[in-house]
Amino acid sequence: MLIVERNGIKLAMLAYTADMNGNECPKPCLINEVRFNDEHPDFSLVERHVRLAKERGADAIIASVHWGWEFEMYPHHNIIQAGHRLAEMGVEYVVIGHSERRQYYGETSETLNLKMARAYAHGLTPVYCVGENLEEREAGKHFDVVKAQIEEVVCNLTPEQFAGLVIAYEPVWAIGTGKTATADQAQEIHAFIRKVLADKFGAAAAETPILYGGSCKPSNAAELFAKEDVDGGLIGGAALKAEDFLGIGQGFAK
């Protein structure tokens, strides 16, 4: 789920309006992912959710890119198939480089460069995730980690591709650990990310949406979104509860 600022207007963009069993919901909610167990996935369930989202008036359709079921075995087939099908179904944004994909599926910069290329080839807007884990944060390596994640993937984009990119910062150390990133910490790393982008792409970096993806909730949304370089949120668990998600969205108005 994204909340992102475009042309001075901050929008809440619903990905799906169905529950985890595929049933239409009376209030907006989110399916985080649809899992496939074979190397030749059936997109019918995803297609159904996209259709429901459109019928319910979602502003944009967003998918988490799990391209490459058994990626090493079928690298090009599945990247091409998934990218084509997602675009064909009306998906507009794709999440690439999510921390759990990096941690549990061993995604590397090489893998992510392939995914970025295919996203652009199919007219999809990448939401590229960066962020450090607890060990890296406590060792004071967070700036180095985030800079490398940007330089090894984002800096390979053309200026035209970069103009359509969304960045999401995930403080992995503050997700499900009981630790909380403050608004000042979020601003510090977001400002750093924008500087790294500016070093490569110049003034265009000022227009790049940089989203915060670390345990955003109604109680801290207003403080986070008030920061200069926090352009919106990549909302996870809180988007599963309509009341919480609406509370986060209302944080923009405070």
C-alpha cells in the first residue's frame, strides 16, 4: 500500500479491496501478496483482485514483484511472463528489492537490475526498496548500506527511467523488533538518500518520491509526514485495518 505525493497532492492508493480469502470487503483493505507454489504461476487470482480494485475505484494498482518462482532455474521466462501479465492486468506499480526478498530469497543487485529493466520494459513504475538491518544500524553502517543499494541499481538507470522511479526506505531494524525509528531518524536517512540520488541525477532528485516503510501508524504518521524529505509511506500491516490505514492517511492533513 502506498501513500505518495504527486504534484503537491498526497494520495492514498489502494492496491486491493479484498480479504485474504479473495472476498470483497465492505471497507478498503489489502492483500499483501499472493503466493504461487509452481514455477509456472496462475495469475487468475491476481487478476481477480485487480478487477475488484478497479471496480472499487482504487487510484492505482500495486504489486509486490515476486518475479522468478525458482528464479535461478527459470530466470528470463518468469521475469518476462510476470512483467507482461502484471501490466496487461492493469498493475501500475511494482515493489522491487523488498527487505524480505533480499533476506529470505537471496536477491542481489544483479537480480534487482534485471527486475528493474523488465519493469520499465513493460511500462511499470518500480518502487525500489532500500534499508539496513539492526546489526548494520548498530554498527553505524546504515549510510554505507543504503548508498550501495542505490549505487548498484538505481545509478544504472537512464535519466528518463529515473524520472519515473519511487524509492522506499525500510528501516529493517525497526520492523517487528520492538524498536522504533523516530521521525528525525527517518528525515536524516531520507535526506541522505536524496543527496546520493542528486549526486548522480542532479536536480531531478528533488522530484523523486521517497517513502517511509518502517512501522508507520496513526500515532506517528503526522510527525513522519511533516518531515521535508518524507514524501509518503509504504504501508504494510497497518493497511490491513481500514481504520488504521485511514488514520495514517489523515496524518497528511495535520
